[in-house]
Amino acid sequence: MPELSHYDESGRVNMVDVGDKATTARTATASGKVLLSAKTITFLRSQANPKGDPLEIARIAGIMAAKKTPELIPLCHQINLANADVTAELKDYGIYIEATAKTASQTGVEMEALTAVSVAALTVYDMCKAVQKDIEITDIRLETKTGGTTDYKRT
């Protein structure tokens, strides 16, 4: 079983040294759901939310969050994002959010994609809480990653 990478040989927390790793093209896609009531979904479809369009604002918040990931997660490397794309789609259960982050770097962009989805979901929550109090954020997860030593695809 692989060891946790953020600990040194004496068990102290440290930032992973990626200095000797090759710079490669890397992508990661994450997703999540915001569960909403039928009433809230109808409200969103009518575009009557007094705070504006939660899906578009959540999309922009997710992109901004991807860019701020190393400021939020202490041992996360600061990388140059080539792109961060977030979609928020109204479904029968609520909102499906997906984020893809891309870079050419010595480390991956999974945390940026996951952070984008998380903040986009929190933004939907913030914008809809006046209409519904029991909103649930669920199923935030990595879907795919490419580049580096191993690729990953959720099956």
C-alpha cells in the first residue's frame, strides 16, 4: 500500500518535493451535486431568484476558487493553471457541477478541480438558502486525471 506523501521519514508533515519530476500536461475533472427540492428547482427554472442566476454565479465562483486553491489547502503547490472550466446544470434532483482544470506542471490539478466543484456548490447553497433551508451538497469526487505517473478514470 502506498504511503501518505505529505509526511517525511520521521512522521512530520511536509510539502511534497516535486523538483525532480518532469513537467507534463495534466488535467483533472471533478464533479458534485447540490440536492434541491422540486419547489426550488421550479423557482430556478423561472429565473426569479432575487440574488441572480445561481448557476452562472457558481460557475464563476468555481473558476475563481480553482485559481486560489494553494491559498486554501496548506500543502498544495502553487501551479500555473492553463484553464479552469466549470459547468453547472439543472437536473431533476438539483444541480450537477463539473469542473476541469488543466496545467503543464510537475504536479497534478486534482485539488484545483475538486476545490472548484466545492466552492461552486457552496455558492449555489448560498444563493438558494433563502428559498430552501435543507439543501444538501453531495458526491464531490474526482472523475478523471491525466498526466504524471498514473492516469485515473472513475468506473
